[in-house]
Amino acid sequence: GVTSRGAQALAQLAQAPSLHTLHLILANCHVGDDGLGGFSKFGTASSLQIFTLDLAFNEVGPDGALALAYLYQAPLLHTLRLDLCCNKVTSLGAYRLAHLQHSATLQRLYLNLTYNELDDSAMPALA
């Protein structure tokens, strides 16, 4: 698998000046929160418009969700697909992901949080 160290290296793709579309399938790669720390850099990706990130079965928790929430800052991102099925996102992580609603450019969002420990406290933020 990719592991957290490999995921941190992949986060450098955010600096590619003409990257328009990125699909990363990292399901069951032991990425975890540590590996997603660098993914906040995608919030500054100057040309990224379409981003698919499959992180199912990766032990992603609230800190990893916070790193992903910075995607709301990506200046041209209009389509985002995040698959966080079977992780440890929790209600706190879901609340953090709700910051994606503040994106000025995001038009389509697919967010899969099935099989995470979410309670009703996260639902108002995601509604």
C-alpha cells in the first residue's frame, strides 16, 4: 500500500501548475490522519477543477477530515468526490468537512461517510 508517507508525497501534486483533473484511488492503503496532513495543500492548487479521492478503509479520523476541509479554498475546484467509507471520521470530522460549503466555486460534491461513527450532532452541519 501507499501508507502515510506515500500519501504525503502525493500531496506534492497540489503544486502542479496546470493540473486540471486528479483521481487518486488510495482505498485500504493505511494512509490515516498522518498521511492526509499534507493534503491541505490542495486548497491552494491553482488550476485543479475536478478531484476524486477514494480513501475507504484508511483509518481517517477528524484530523484527516480537517486537512480535506481545506479543499474549500481551491480557487477553481468545481467537482469534488471524497469517499471516506469505513474510516474513523466521527461527528467532529463530519463537522469539519462541512466547511466545504464555504467554497466559492464548488458545484458538485459527493461525500461518502458510510460506516463511520457519526451521531446526530454532525447532521445539521452537513444539511
